[in-house]
Amino acid sequence: MIRGAADKLTEKAIQNAKPGPKARKLFDGHGLFLYVPPKGAKSWRYAFRHHGKPQTLTIGTWPETSLAEARAAHAEARGMLSRGVSPAIAKREAKLAGSAAGAVTFGELAEDYLARIAVDHAPGTVKAVGATLSNHVLEALGRRPADGIRPRDVVAALVHLEAEGKFREWKRAAGIIGRTFRYAIAAGRELMDPTVGLRGAVASPKAVPRAAVTDPEGAGKLMLAMDGLKDGPVKEALRMLAYVFTRPGELCNAEWAEIDLERRIWTIPAGRMKSGKEHLVPLSDQVLAILKDRRARFGDGRFVFPSPRVPGRPVSRASLLMALRSLGYAESAMSLHGFRSTASTLLNEMGFSPDWIERQLAHEDGRRIRAIYNRADYMEDRKRMMQTWADRLDGLREEARAGAER
């Protein structure tokens, strides 16, 4: 909601804003709003975009910070943004730089760390890190002075996860705690990382790979089974996933603005990639046919595969997974992520370069010494590989069809 000059907030409206069952935002214009949570204090916040990424600056609580003071701080923040500086990051970095002025809590460190990774990590990654902190860490450590947290405190904070046998979650949470401390140390705080030396403090779970069909006959039967799905965005998205083997979320959220049908390239923006780097996907004849058919029949709205149930939203991973399960593939037999394993296994068996395959999977290659990341690594080779892969899948499907008709 954007307010005009006549719609700006008044002191009376602020006073009358009562908490409800859900949080509310009362906008004052140009991104400034009063956040009214179901419980707790109202606060002034400024929502803006920096380098295309959404960020929020917390200005202060009401009534400690008046409407006039909030507007003045908002004007100053907008001035910083006009100069290319994120006011939210500047505020946090200033707080870190003043570490000698007093103790800081782990919760404040965590807030700073989340703001920093939001600059160059995918939103899903930032959301997952924030959820781990909220669900497993901040209740025990959030209000504690960071310089007083010791290894035993980390172990005690996560003991509930160990007791429930959630060893992966334990290691993930401990890793985030460690990275939070190391970021603060790099930013100038005189702290020690309390997670150093905790390796082996909890049992390592047995690795359980995502279920996948990894033999040619099974891949052919899977492709044939997908032909039996009802026509629509779910079926077509699932078929395209088999051909391009991106991560499921990357495909479900594909937008027409990312697709270049003439150049036969799909450019996945950095914000949707796990690596935080833009990724190019060559389009085979088969994928091109799917896309051209969709555009001819349904036009060119925002999403390539719009949700059949929720207007304005893309098809969900859950819908694709339900379709896969409807074909008789149980959780232990095939997963959406398993299409990546299928392609990786069979392409390696077909003799393609592991470097081409890893680049197509958007896996980091570990060559950190390279100053510039070449987003088009092996592009011509990958174009040929992706067309061969699509042809191979089609051939395996026809072999499965012939076998079923015998």
C-alpha cells in the first residue's frame, strides 16, 4: 500500500492502532511504516531495495521514537540510499565498529550476520538460516553477552536436538553459530568462536542420499509414466525438470523474462541460485518445444509455470511432488531433487566430461584463485551435452514404451 501526502499517518491513528491476531503495517509513505505486532512494542521501520534486494531498517520503537523523529530518520536513510549506501547495513556495521563501547548480545550478532548474508545469498538460504536461529538458538543464547558464550553454552543450547536424535540439525545450528561469531570477528569485534573444538561433540548421522532413479531402464520408465499425467503446468514443469535437472525451486519459479527463446538460453538470476551466482541453462529442442507451446497457448504472463490454484503464484514444488507420487514413485524411490542425480549418473556413464556436468549442475568448482567467475563455463560443450541428454531420455522412453507393449 502506497500512501499519498494526504494519507500520511497521524499521532491519533498511531495511538488507535491496536494489536490484532496478525502483525500489521501502517504506511506513512516512501517505505516508512509503523509495525504493529500481535504482542510487544510498535516499531518504526523503513522497507527499501538495495542492489535489487529487499531490506528493512528498524528506526526505533514507538512512543520512544515519535512520528516526527521517525520521519527525520527516514529522510536521512533515504539520503544514504540515494548515495548507494544501504542504511540497514551501515547501521549494523557502525554498531559492530563500536564494539569497545559495550557488550553486545549474540542476538544482535545474529541480526548483523543475517543482514550481511542477505546481500549475496539466495533469499531461501537467508530464510533457512534465520529459521534455524529462531527455532533452535536464540531462545537460549539470544540475550546473552556474546563475549561470555563458551563451548559448553553452545552444547547446552542445542542439547534438545541431540536428545531428539536430530544430529543434522545440531550440526547445522552449531555451524551457523560459528559463522556468526567469525563474521563478527572479521568485522572487528574482539571475540572467540565458541564452536571451535566442538567437532565430534555429537554423533555423525549416516548420510542418506536423496532418492533417485539412476539406471537407464528406470529413467525410461519414469519418462513414460510422466506421459500419463494430466496436461497442464505440473506435467510440463516435471518434464522440463527431467531435461534441465535444475533444483526444483529454480524451475518452479522460472519467469518468462529469464527465457531467451531465440538464443535458447534460460538465465536463472543470482537471487534464486543456491550459490548466489547467475546460472545459464542451454535449452534443448525438447525444452524449447515445451516453452513455445506454453507461450502459444497461455501467453506470456510472469511465470512460465503458473499455479493452477493460486492466481499470481508459480506452480509449487509440492504439486510436482504429488504428481510424482501419483505415478507410483514412493519417497524411497524418487524425489524431485533426484532428477539431478539421474542426470549426473547417466551423463557420466555416457562419457561426458565431469567438468561440464558439474558446471551444468551449478556446483561450485572450488577454484577460488580465479578472480572472475565465468558464468558461461563450457557453454558450447554444455549445449551439445544438454541436447544429447534430452535425446537420450526420449530414446529411453520409447524403449520403455516398446517393452510395455510386448
